[in-house]
Amino acid sequence: MPVAKWNGVVLAESDECEKVEGNWYFPPHAIRREHFQASQTQTNCAWKGTASYFDVVVNGQRNKDAAWFYPAPTSAAANIKDYVAFWRGVSIEG
């Protein structure tokens, strides 16, 4: 089962993940919300749509825009609507 960790703390874990372009996307119910703060950052992907971001916060340390999700993906990416993926030092194990 994929598990996302940063600074030794589990951010998300689930056996219902989707893998897209080499990234694990965790279902929204699998993330530990206390470690996520909304960011104003948005980016656009030609085939997935507009991504929104979260800062990850663990023990007072902030990892800016370390998680992203697609709140309104294109039909081609409908399977990852609201699923959360990670980068910027967040490790995925399992």
C-alpha cells in the first residue's frame, strides 16, 4: 500500500491510489488533513486541467506547494478528481 511521508510523518496512505505519469495520487479520504494548508498556487496541464496546491506542514515546518490535486479535471483525468499527489521531498513508500 502506498504511503506518503515527509519529515517522518505519514501524510497519506491508501490501497486505492491511482498512478498517473509516475505519480501516486491518493484518494481525498486518505490524506491526514491536519498536515495540509490550502495554497493560492495553480498550474495547468494540457490533458488533466488546472491543478490546485497544498502546503504540507509537519511539526511547524512548511513544505510549500508540496501536494497538488485536480478539483475539476478534464474527462481524460476524471479518475483523479480531488486525488492528492506529492513532490518536493515527500517520499512514497510501498
